[in-house]
Amino acid sequence: MNLKQTGLGRRMQIEGRRISAQHRQLDQLFGLLAAALESDDAEAARAAFQRFRDALEAHFSMEDDVHFPALHGLRPALEAELTALVEEHRRFRTELEALAAQLTSGTLAEAADAVDRFVTGLATHEGREEKLLAALLAERNG
């Protein structure tokens, strides 16, 4: 199937922009969380974490339930890579549970360090997603 000949290819271009926009929104929510942790305001940190967590869950669900199945339909050869990304989403969800517990039972400094490590891993993950999308779009436009 040639991406140039399908409406699905156009739809993936739109979805690619949406995914990138969601990644930038997550970056902004992380900035609010980092600022709350830096200010040593436990209540603000927990509220900012919950907003970040909710947005990340919505983002993961959209990718897992809509975006990745569509990519798999376009390119079945991507199955291993897409499965790995979904598995990482599961791992991130588990790590979010641990971060939530740390925000309620640990010090904010410890939580800040854990959040920084989490976001570093998440940024790497997002980079791989965007690289995959860019390659598909380049193929479509090439």
C-alpha cells in the first residue's frame, strides 16, 4: 500500500502533528511540576503531578488504542517497534505509581530526583516515537 494513495496516510500526518503537540503539552506540564517541586510546595507538587499524570495517561491511551494500531495497519513490519513502545507505556505507568507514592511519603527533593529520571526516560521514548512518525511522513512525501 502506497501512503501517497491513501486517506490513511493523510490522517497519519495529522495524527503526527497531534502527537508532537501532545508531547509539547506534556513538557509544559512537567515544567509546572518541576517548579512546584523546586518551590518545596507539597500540595502544589501533588496537584501538578496529578495533572501531568492524567495528561500522560490520556496520551498513552490514544497512542495505544488509536495511533499505534493505525501505524501497524499501514506498516505491519513495525510490529516489533510498536510493541516495544506499548511495553514502555506499561513501564511508565508503573513508574508513575511509584512516583505518586513518593510524593506522598518521601521528601520533595527525593521526588524531584525521581521525576527528573522519569522525564529523561520519557523524553527518549517520545523522541523515538517522533522519529518513527517523521520517517513515515518522509516516505509519504518522498
